[in-house]
Amino acid sequence: MPWNKKLAWSAFWSNLINEREYGYIVADIENTYFLNTMRAEALLLKGEITQSQYEKLIAEAKNAFHGQ
């Protein structure tokens, strides 16, 4: 299962990962979220996807980020 903020937080507080590992994981999750949202926005602005496709990509990125 891929990391998300909820899973990382739970692992940190369960002492499965240390603070440094938690920081690296969250930084990677945030970077991936940012890149996915920027890619979706670029595709929308170029007209390569519709508004509904854009909203779906953003929702998927948010779900992956927050762990829902």
C-alpha cells in the first residue's frame, strides 16, 4: 500500500518510523500531490482534458494525499 498522510502519521505515532523518515515520507507525498495538480492544470489549460476530467484528477490527487 502506498504512503499517505494518515498512514505516515499512524506509523510515526506507533513508532514504526522515526521523525526523519516521517518527514521524508510527507515531503514526498506533498511533492507528488503538487506535481499531479500542476500536471492536471496544464492539461486543462491546453484543452487536452475537460473540466470534469480535471476535477476527477484533482480529487484522486487529494485522496492519495490525505489517504481517503
